[in-house]
Amino acid sequence: MIDIKKLLQNPDLFQQALKKKQYTKDLNEIITLDEEKRQLQTEAENLKAEQNKIAKEIPESPEEKKQILLSKSKELKQQLKNLEPKLAELESKLKEECLSIPNPPLESVPNGKDDSDNEVIKTIGEKPEFDFEPLDHVTLGTNLDILDLDTAASTSGTRFYYLKNELVQLEFALAQFVLNKLSKKRFTPIMPPVLVKEHAMMATGFFPTERNNIYNVNPDEDDLYLVGTSEVPLCMLHADKIIEKESLPLHYMAFSTCFRREAGTYGKDTHGIIRVHQFDKMEMFSFCHPNRSQDEHELILSIEEEIMQDLGFHYQVVNICGGDLGDPAAKKYDIEVWIPTQNKFRELTSCSNCTDFQSRRAKIRFKDDDGTTLAHTLNGTALAMTRTMVAIMENFQQKDGSIKIPPVLHPYMNGITKIVPKTQ
């Protein structure tokens, strides 16, 4: 949630910053609501003060005046009673409006309307060269009996999949590889819940704007939500808590299954396992001092790059433009990996600096010299399993239809260095 005090102090600057995110709603509506709320609060406080004054006068007043004062007190009580629902309605409306405002982007975020305006910062590695026509991951997976989309479609519908045989081992190898890497970097490992309450989705900024993309489970009974990323439960680890300043930054990593409805993506990436409703992901999360958040962002990006280089991918780092930024992020980097059969780079990881947007909603603070201060939160994908497996399958396929396993994963593959056709 945005800092309404900063908005009120300099609304024009705030409005200008939000234009970079293609936010066009007039902030004057919020300023007017805040003014109306403050007027009603002052009116309510004056009524209460007058009530208190009368309450002190009543015991010392003669009977005739006492009755007048009692009548006046009753009148004030009714006025206050009439005013309270109006004040509650204004406060609710103001909160709702504030929740709809995205986090203003940092100055280093490029201008742009959509992903076509994102800025490529650097490109690493070389495109793989083939002396044969490369196959896409679906054909490879079907031929090698490691991926079954047809049975998944009849079982669960489109955008679901069965991983089989060596591809299952590959997922666990990737998980173990990243777990070991991040443990050495002092990230605390977490296995979080993937069902959360509405306030957790609201606190992390996924609600209200992303509500259509989130699965709601048993709304009439449990009213829980399946997370689209473990960023949500990781952020809530310190919700409504005060962190010791000396412990910052706090680094966590989580492994979880993630769920996304992919609403609004009809006809987009329906082939294969690039865009699916259910997938496993390893996420990094940081709570840090506000002065350190931009450095933390670069640290998370460097770890993501290290993983890409260890796996041997050809990739590019992209600075996401304002129009392509989600609500919570003040800045975001994507890493896009080359996918040979699509002849283009595809997003594999992202990392975001959410500054104090989530911590203000979730009340995540630390003790500073001047009292309590909101921490900054950051998140980054260590590994998105399905897309990473697509990248491995397509980039390291061989002429005979086999797939080489990146050497960094060999220690976790039980002696398997290549996935070969079952007839070999």
C-alpha cells in the first residue's frame, strides 16, 4: 500500500511517478476523501469533547440545569451515533481506493507501455547450434516417455501435465542443486503453506488486482486461496511483527507448488508446459533495511544469473518498463532464456524490489533509532521448474533424440548424464 502522507504532501509528484505504470486515475479523488474523513473526525472529536465537558458539569449543577445538560448530552450522543457510520463508510472507501494504487516505480525503471518496451541490459552466452532440426519439448518429452500431456488433459484439463521417469528425477535434481547453493549463501530454507487467507493475498499486493488469476478454494466454507507464488507465505512470516534491526537482512528460500488460473491468456502458450495452471517453484525472499533494498535487488539478480550460468543457458537480463510492472513492484528484472524451437528468449526468472509497499500492508517493521520503521521486501525466482526443464530439454537435445543433463546436476541424478530413448 502506498504512503498516503507522501501522497498528500506532493500529489503532483506522486501522480507523475504513477503515470510510468500507466496509472491514470485522478489522485485528487483520494485527497478529497481524506479531507472529508478528517473533517468528520474533527467533528466527532468536538462532539466527544463537548460530551465530556457536560459530564463533568452535571454532578455540580442544580437540578433544573442538570436536566438541560442531560438533554443536551443525549442530543450529542445521537449526533455522534449518526456521524459514526458516515465516518466508517468514508474510511472504508478511502482504504479501498488506497489499496488500488500501485507502488510508484523507481527512477531507474524505463518508460514504456508493455513488454515490447522492456530494456535489455545484457546478453550472456551463445545460442546453441544444431546440425539437425531441433524438436520442441513436447515432442522430445513424448518420444522419451518423460512427459504426458494427453492423459493430464483427460484427468484435469488443459495446461496440466504428468512428469515421468527421468524428468521427475531432473526436477528433484534441480531442487537439490538450488537448495545447496542457496543454503551456502545463508538463505533459510522454508516449506510454506500454499493455501492462505484473503488478508495474506491483500497484504502482499496480489489483491485486489490479481484476484481473477487466483484459485479460491471452498469459498462458502474454508474461503482459502491457492498461492501463485510462495512470495505470499514468505512475506507473511513477519507480518504484524517487529524484526530486530541487527538481524537484517533476513534471507529465505522456499520450495512450493504454485497455482495460477492464467485468466486472460486464452490461446497463449497452450502447447506444452511453459504456461500451466500448476507448477513447482523455488523462491528467494528478503527483508531488509530501506537503505539496502536496491543493493539487495542486485544481489538476488546475481544469484539468479549464477544459476543460469551454472546450467549453461544463453540468456538476457531485462529491466522491466513501468507499464509492464505489477502493482507491488517498484522495479523488476527478468531473466529470459533462449528457446531454440521458438527462436526467441522466454522469461525464466524474475526478481522484484517491492520497497515498503508490502510491509505497510502487512505491518512488517524493525526497531530503528527513531522508533519503528517499515522494512523493505524483495523477492526473486531461484527456479521455475517447468520452464527450466523446457530450456534444458530444448537446448541440450542431441541428434539421436536424447537430452544431455547439465554437468552441474550430475551429482543429483543417480548416475544419469543423458536421457535416452527407451530403445537405446
